[in-house]
Amino acid sequence: TGFGATIHGLVLHQQDRAAGLPPMALVEQLQISATLRGILSEPLQIERVILKGLKINVPPKRPKSPDSSERDKPQTERRYPPRFVINEVLADGTFLQILPKKEGKVPLTFDITKLTLHSAGTTQSMQFRATLTNPKPPGDIQSTGAFGPWDSDEPGLTPVSGSYTFANADLSDFKGLEGILSSEGKYQGMLERIEVDGSTDTPNFT
């Protein structure tokens, strides 16, 4: 026996954020499918989630107050997310935007044309395969790796790692440069800061 649900116009906001920031996530349509056995299991098992028109806005890291410390903060009850695992997430056409710390700077944006996640959950990392467009220099990226678990307090600190191939990057996007760059390698870090170790090839560089 199968179960399904469809949600339209889902908007997710992050608590305790400065006014004026866009919602953390917007989804035009969300489709969920599960089995009776999966719903009754622990953790809850969801077979598939399809996200259409997903837009993610990663806010800048909140600055630390110089005159505050952990011991001065009021103790609040820690909320733990419900435990569940999604076997497969399909989110083609995702738009990811990393908001800058300084007001007036242009956000870093990624157009993810193909995105598949496996074993997604609230307390674990998930495997992914993605095809996306790099914003600068513009070019096509194919990548596989691990993402998460999602840091709900500071989304920019969510860990990510994997390998990539970067092709057809047009260096003329930078003033004074020309040539087509290709690269492959590995990366690791967090959404707001990723370290890359790879090799590049740029024929006809001028």
C-alpha cells in the first residue's frame, strides 16, 4: 500500500534572522510518496520526494557579539528534529543563492539543472549527483559527493565534499583574460567556504 501527498507554494523561514532577508527556501511544488511499512518504521522511511521550483537562500553567518559568551546566554530547551530518511530526492532546476556578508555585494548563485540525493535525513549526510552552472567563470560542472547534515542554525556551515569535473569555462568573463578552462579534482568544506584540490588545463590562454 502506498501513500502520497502534494504541497504547493511551500515557504521556509529561518528563526532569529535579521529582517529583510529572503526566505531560506521556497518550493513551487513538493511531491511525497511512501509505503505503509516505511511510515511505521523507525526512523520513518520516505520512498521519494520530488521538488519542483526549489530556491534556496543561504544567509550569511551571524556575527558574534564581542561582549557575550556562552555562559551569559539564557539556557533554552534544545529542539531535536524528527528522525526520518528519504531514499531518493529529485530536485532538478534548483536555484542556490549564497547571500553575501556585506550589503550591496552580488550574491553567489548556482543554477543546478540536475540534482539527485540519496539517503537524505535530518541527522546524517546524504549522497548526491549534480549538474550545475558555475557563476564565475561561467561553465558546466558535474559533481558527486556527500552533503549534510543540514545545519539549521547556520546553513552556511553545512558540510559538503566530493569530486568534480569543470568544463567549458569562459575566462573572458574576467577583464583582460581569454581562453577556455577545464578542471577536475576534489573539494571539501562548508557551503560558505569550500577548499578545492584539482588540476586545470587552459589551451589558447591569453
